[in-house]
Amino acid sequence: MKIRFAFLIPALAALAFTGCQTATTPPAEKPAAWTTMFNGKDLTGWKSSEEAPGVFTVANGELKVSGGRAHLFYGADGNASFKNFEFKAKVKTTKGSNSGIYIHTMFEAKGWPTKGYECQVNSTHTDKKKTGGLYAVKDVMDIAPSTDDVWFDYYIKVDGKRIVIQIDGKTTVDWIEPADWDPSKTLKNMDGRKLSAGTIALQGHDPKSTTYYKDLAIRALP
């Protein structure tokens, strides 16, 4: 009996430990389902600043951005709100075009958005800051990972204080916002470059820029 009991004690201990682990380990939260942001037919679900009217048009399932400075904000009132999320889209630049994808921003009727970060879209524009950079924070300089007139995949992830940008599956930015981040100390006229929560916005940059977007989708992260 003593021998059997000796063997039984470790087995019971293992069962007790396993049961304790199971009881105290919460199930992992899953990301939400992907939400389609653009229906390919019109601008339903978006709001334009219309600083330059007619910059955002839709044809052949594509969102065309051309004709001047204006910004298109996601949300019926331009103020959807996301904190942690994944975003993806297909983008196509043309010769000399410049655009951008703003995150954690808010609707503004004119000017460059003052809140949130800009993820750069620029293959051949004279601005040295190229596609896939976090504008004026973590830039991709001089050589773009994108090519004019060719669709490429744009991916953005915000998780806590971390921002990841990928172009065609290759990481161009993996940056963590410092706890003491104060953009006013390093970024002229960009005091709002910080993570909080907010919407997505597409940028119309100048009259000579023409850029295309399609297959835009987003999903919230836990």
C-alpha cells in the first residue's frame, strides 16, 4: 500500500496543477472580422473635407484621388474611431503623385490633418520621403518600395504604442512610440503626431497628383 500511495501522490499533484492552470488561464481574445471600408461604387461611409471639390471620385471599382489638396475621412461624419487595429488596401501611384493614409486622426474641414500619424504614399514625387514611411517620424528615404502604375499592398497595424507598416508584405516601419513622446520637440507644426484613437483618412496632396485605392478593409484588435 505504501508503494502504491507513493506513486499516486505525484499523479494527483500533476492533475491538481493542470486543473489550476486551466482555471486561471483566460481564453485568448480574437481580432474582430475584417470590415470592408469601400464599396467600389461610391463614397458611402466616408466624408470629404472638399477643400478642393471633386478630388475623390469612384470608377471601375477604384477610388481615384486627383486634383488638389483635400482629405477623405472614414465614417459617415468623418469620425470613426479605432485604437488598436489592422488596415489593408491596394494602392497605385502615378508619375509624380503624392498621397498618404492618416491614422488616429479626426475630421477637419481644411488644411493638413493635425491629429494622428501619416503613412506615406509616394513612389516618384520630388518629396524624398517615400512610400511605407511614417511621415517625419520614421521615414523611408529616397528609394520607394513601390512602383508607379503598379498596384501594391499597403498594410498598417497599431497595437498599443507600436506601429507596423508593410508594403507587399515587407516591413518598412516597426516603431514604438516612446512613453515620453512629445512631437512638438522634434516635429515642426506636427504637435498632434501621437497615438490616441481616431479615424482613417486618405490624402489628396496637390493638383498634379493622381493616386488610386481599392480593397480597403479594417479590423479592430483586442
